[in-house]
Amino acid sequence: MLLIAVAFGAGWVPLPYFALGPGPAREVVPLIHVDGAPTYGSSGRLVMTTIRFTQVTALGALVAWINPEQAVVNEDIVYPPGLSPSEEEQRAISQMDQSKIDAAAVALSEVTEYPRQHGPGALVELVGTGCPADGRLFPGDRIVRIGAERVDSRREASRLIDAVPADQAIEFRVEADGQGHDVGVTRGQCPGVNKPVIGIVLVDSFPFEITIESGDVGGPSAGLMWAVGLYDLLTPGDLTRGRTIAGTGTIDLDGKVGPIGGIVDKVVAARDANADIMLVPRDDFDQLRDIDTGDLKLIPVSTFDQAVRALSSSL
């Protein structure tokens, strides 16, 4: 009975540990949908790489420990202290949604007159954690009205917000996923800010409809490839030229590419996907000098423009 109990515990009882390793590589262009602008095909593929993490039992931890492409980590690495799994999932979704907005804004500024030419309303780009708008407004929400006034731009939205007295709720009419709803937010405390605010950052709405499907992938690290994929989709040239190009990295509204977690696992995922080239954040490049990449060529980049130039010039 004791042996049965031990075997059951080893094989079925989850531990506070996770196995981390390379996840699937996903092609980004089929996940980007544009309505209202011409699009162009590519002869190759642009893919983002991911990390797979799975909670383990004692037996699963042993299997992962033996596997050279997996690591066993404490659950605090996957779910930071103070956050429940559901809260961490929501945080990762918000980061992903923000990365989509930033990527689209960067790509559009290269191929259109955006933001000078933009659509109606204002997009929520960022909601500060712990701020009054946290959990009420979300990245990707389009604000179309404040109070009784229609919103035509980011600047107009800011003016209307400032016009509401500090002790009164700001009434937003918001559109998200094709649905409209009303949200009231009153200014209050926001971490790191010494005056009452609602805690959002706005950008101008895009000049045409852009939808990006991220599925179950969260976090900000797909930003660079969303931007490269949208740029390639909207331009008649072909950045891939028949190649499979992988990539990872955060991106901000200025087009800067930032470091990400799990860079080694993501490079392994790109190698296993038979990618020819991988764009990686320059700040992460030193971690990859001793990694066997096979025929995979790594290109470190610090900005979106560098990524586009590198793909345009590389053979």
C-alpha cells in the first residue's frame, strides 16, 4: 500500500514547480487581418516563437530534469508572488493586447500617414496597474464618447477628460470586440504618480481596421513580429523572400525592441521550426553566444527599423 501511495503521489500529485521549454512557432501573418487597405502576400513565413510551461509531478519533474531542452523552476517564476494564476493570466493578456497596439502603431507610422491621419475615437494603449482604470478599461478599448461629447482623436479625449472635475466620475462610452458599453472612472491614486489620475495612456485610432489573433499566447514578447508581419502585409515588397524568419522581442510606440524572458528556449523553438533567420533583441544577444543554433542565423536588433533593414539586406 505504501508503494502504491508513493507511486500515485509521484505520478499524479502536482508540485509547486513547472517545466519550461521551447513552445510551438506560430506564423504571424495569417493571424493579422486588415479591412480597408490593400494587402500583399509573401513567398515565405514570419513566425513568432513561444515558451511552453507545464506544472509537474515528481515524476514529471524528473523527466523534465533529464531533458536538456527543459528546465524545472519554482512556481514563483511563472506566477509572481502576490498574483494568483487568474490575475497573472489577465496581466499577460493585457501585455499582449498592448503589444498589438504598439506594433500596429509602429508599422502604420512607416507605411501610412498615421497618426496624422487616423480613425475616430481614441485607443487605450496602456492601463496602469493599481490605478483607478485598472480592471475597468483595457488595452484595445476604443473610447468613442466621453460624457455627451463625441471623441474624434486622442487629443480630444485628453481635453474632455481634463474638463471633468476631479471629484466626479468620467463617463466613457467604449467599443471593444464589436460591442459597446459604458464605463465610469473617478480619478484616484496611481502608483508612482503624485496627483489624482485615472491611469491610462491613449493613442489615436487606426485609419482602418486591424485585428490580430493571439489565441492563448500572452505577454509582450510577440510585439516585434506583429510589427514586422503587419509591415510586410501592407507593403508590396517581400521581406521573407521565400525564407522562414522567426523573431521575438517587445516593442514600444517609438519602435524600440526590448529584451524578453526565455530567449534560449525561443531560439531553440526557432531552430526546431527550421527557421533560416531569427530576429532577437540586442539586449539578449549575449545569452546566445554559446547556443548551438545549427543553420539558424541570429540577427540582433534594437529597433523596428533595424529589423526591416536587416531583412531587406540579408541574403
